[in-house]
Amino acid sequence: MNKSIRNTLVAAAALSGVSQAALAQPANTLPSAARPAKNVVLVHGAFADGSGWRGVYDLLTARGFRVTIVQNPLTSLEDDVAATKRALDRQDGPTILVGHSWGGTVITEAGIDSKVTGLVYVSALSPDAGETTAQQYEGFAPATEFVLDKAQDGFAFVDRDKFKAGFAHDVSDADVAFMRDSQVPINLSAFGTKLKNAAWRTKPSWAVIASEDKAFDQAMLDHMAKRIGAKVTKVSASHALFMTQPKVVADVIDKAARQAAAAAK
């Protein structure tokens, strides 16, 4: 074979090899945000604690997700955001941040973290920067079945006699009794704190709305989800949907992990 022709073929083969190698780079060389999130951080709301996420936790871990559950002190917005940031600091890559009820306010503030690639609101509040949580209720019908028992120190519980009707009407009497008697009260002053950030303005959002939620006016939940541009899933459930509808919630989180990565490519 002519030496010149042979050299040309060798060079072409080498160039082809480089191109093939480049194309065959593993997925983890993609920018972080473009990789499907395998981390999930779950943030509970008022009057509850992280144990209510057990069903969602079990389903997600079975699917290969690394799940971290925040235990909010419910003493102030700043304290709850700090607790969530501590959890986010422990994540090793792209993360879906999930909040139930008051937890929605918390993830709205904390979700600006660079590891967060998507937000999931589970019948949750979603104020804008400069707004308070309390402002989200303005103009909507009051939740007459969701009655609070306010203590002199500014903390509040859900009224014992109204707990099942207002919070968890689709939960067994035995479980409702335990939830009622293990409540974590929230400092109501937190609802008057203005947010500094609104992560939903820069991060894709999803919303799971309980159609029988008695803690919020349905119009209020619909309005908040529409304003933040969330992809909405509705399910027949009480305000305790984070406990009673774990598969629906887990499916939406799973979808968020995949779709957020696709949007980032």
C-alpha cells in the first residue's frame, strides 16, 4: 500500500476513535443539573413531624433514591430554613426538594440552593419574595374546619376536637389520635415573616393538591400552583395526603427528578 495512503487511513481511524470516545463519555460528565436527581429532601409542615413521610420514604428508597427527612423545629421561618439547609448540605448532587403545607414556605426560601433542581409542593404554601405566608390566605374563603388552639406564648396546635375533620379525615381513628396527641406546635409569628427568596422563580415546580383538603380553600391551592407555574396532580385526599397518598406523592417526585434533568440539558 502506498505510504501516503496508509498514513491517511491511520490518521482518519485515530480521529474516528477520538470522536467515538467523546460520544461514549459516561453520563456523569454531564453538567450536574442535567443529571437526574437521585437525592430527595422531604420537609414536613406545621403540627406534624418527619415521621409522616415514612410511606413516601419507603417507596422512593426502593426506587434507588437517597432520601433525607428534615425535622423542622417550627420555631421560626429562619430556624426551619436553617434545618433544611443543613440537610441540603449533606447531599452529594442534584436534589429534589419537597414540602408539605407550611413546608412549602420553607422550600421556597431554602430552594435557591445550587443543588436543588426541582421543587415539589404537596398541598403547600408558596409565597413570593417580599411576601409573608399569611398573605397567601387573603381573598380566599376561611378554612372553617381547620381550627387552631393558640397558646399564650404564640404557638398553636390544631384543636383536639377538630383535628380529624380539619387535618386527616381519611386516616383511621387510631392513627388520628396518635397524630393529634403528638402534634408539634408552630410559632405563629413565622407566618408573618417576609421571604427573601422565591426559589420557584428559577426552579421548575410540581404540585400535588388534595381535593378534600380542609386546611386551605381549594381556590387558594389552585391559585398558588398556577402562579408558580407548577405541573399539577390532584388526588382525593385530606390535608394529610403526605401520609395517606404516598404512591401519588412518590410518583410526582420521581417524575420531577427526571423532568428537571431533561429541562436542564
